Amino acid sequence: MHAPTLVIQGEDDEYGTVTQVETIQKKIGGRCEKLLLPECGHAPHRDQPAKTLAAMSAFIKTIV
């Protein structure tokens, strides 16, 4: 069984790359969506809490 997954990363993440997100998306083996937030660093929940929470809420609503 695979769990639906939302991968959120800031476009300006100093530790992660878009390639890492795309690799996760390819290897997850199920539904996996990505969200790359502009003007956001390594911690989307701190850098852009409203957008992060809105994206998480919308994603969760699609799976319940």
C-alpha cells in the first residue's frame, strides 16, 4: 500500500534541490505531488506558513 504524498520545498532551499524532489516523486510508487514555493528557503512551514498550510489542507481534502 502506498500513501499519497505531498512534497513541499522552497525554491531557494539552500540544502535541497528540485532534482531531489523530482527523484522522490519518481520513486515514491504512488500518488505524489510536489509544490515548489517561490521566495522560500529550507523551512516552508516557517518561511511561508499560510501557503504551506493551505497547500497541505487542500491536499488532505483530496485524499479523505
